Amino acid sequence: MAHRRQFLATTAAALSGLAVVGSGPAAAASVPHVSTRDHFDDDGSLASGHAARGYDTSGDVPGVDAGCAADLTVFVHGWDKDGDDPEAAALDKIALADAELADAGYGGTLVGYTWDNGKGGGLDFGWGESQDIAQGNGRKLAQFAVDLKAACPDATLRFASHSLGAQVVFSALRSLDGRSDWTDPGYEVATVHSFGAATDNEVPGEEEGRATYEAIRDRTGRVHNYYNEADDVLQWVYNAIEFDQALGETGLEDGDTPPANYTDHDVEGQVGDDHSNYLNTIADDIVGDM
């Protein structure tokens, strides 16, 4: 047990994927974002005074604080249990996403989605609480999507996520699938892009992930999952904590049936073994799939 604890302690921070190259606080501050920081307690439960669907914004977030954007991508970051300031690291990651996608030719608007990704503790260093918080954020991201489309019905909406951010996004899709203010007008998330996804590899399948399967099938245009069997974090840490394989490591589990509008992409050749390296290497792929 001591060896396992030491292994998790040395590698838990990597699962966040929040290492940043070429960005900083000044850049991060310039990217508008939706925030649910401090909406959850250390045990993963909703904090007093915060609504299940509530969120805050910073900067000129289209449809809420500013006019409509024709094409809007919401980027959701992953876990962080090592840094002194998880929020600052998350904002840096958002800035990196904005810069890399723009450099790859994305002509739309990117906003970040930042959440309580450093809560909890114990033998798994808060992984369990962080998953609960990620799942709880699905309703909040879904509410932002509903508000955006109510204000800007013609806007093209996209989700992108790294690592544990995938659980926020898939939870949001399931939430949208159960809301008449999304389904009755026939709204959809045009494209979804998950990379290094720290969620179980059966989640989008018809056999074991039926709710997510139906949400992808009925509420999105296309879902693109970029997986990497050499991912240094998913290959070891996710398996050690979850005793399962991650969607971002293997793609959809062998034998499972994906929705017709779901595609796995093997990006091992571009990314290599670095869990933090996706935005620096596959931005062209993401933009090409939009």
C-alpha cells in the first residue's frame, strides 16, 4: 500500500494535464470564461448558496455578457492536485487552447470553463471528489448552453475538453438530453472534441453507457475522441485508481457499439507519451474536424 500511495503521489498531478507552454497570467486574463470556482465543497457536494445550475462569468462571454458569436467553442480543462494555484493553471490552459486553435485556423470564439478541480484528499488525492464535482458541473455547463442558445439561437456551439474535463462535457450532454428547453427547439452541440479523456472507455457505447450514447446520438452533430495508447498518465495512473481503461487511452472499448456520429482518432503518433501535449500537437486535427 505504501508503494501504491507513493506512486499515486508522484503521478497524480500529471493527470490534470495542466502543464502549460507559452502562456501566462496576462494571456489567461484575456480569455473570457465561465466559472464555477468555489461552487463545491471538499467532499464533492454543492456548496451552500450555490444552485445546481448556477455559474459565473468573467470577461465578455458571448450570449451572457456580450453579443452573439457566430461560432463558439467552450473549452473545459482537467484535474489539478499538485499546483499551488489550480485556478491560475486552469486559466493558463484555457489561454493555451485559445492560442493553439487560433493558430491552427479556428476563426470562431473560444471561451473557457473553469471548475473546482483541486478539491478533496485521501488515498486517491481527491480523485473521487473531483469526479463527483466534474459530474455535478455537467448541469452547470448545460445551463450555460441553454442560456447561450436562448440568446443566440443561430450560434454554432462546440465543446472541447482535456482529461477529466471529458466527464464535465459528457455529463452536460446527458443533462441537455433531458431538458425540454433544449430538445423542443431542436438545439444541438455541433461538435464535441475530447482528448486525453479521463473517463471509462465504455461511456459512449450503447451496451454500458446508454444515456451518453443517446445524448451523443440525439443532441450533437459529431463527437470526436482523440485517444493515445502511449499516454503516460492514462496508461498507468487511471488504470491504478479506477481499475479500468480510459477513453482517452484506448478509444471506445472493443466490442461496444458507438453512435453513428461518434469517431475515435488515434493520435499517438503526434502526441507521444505526454498527457500534457495534446493542444501543442493535435490542434490542426481538432480544427479540421470542426
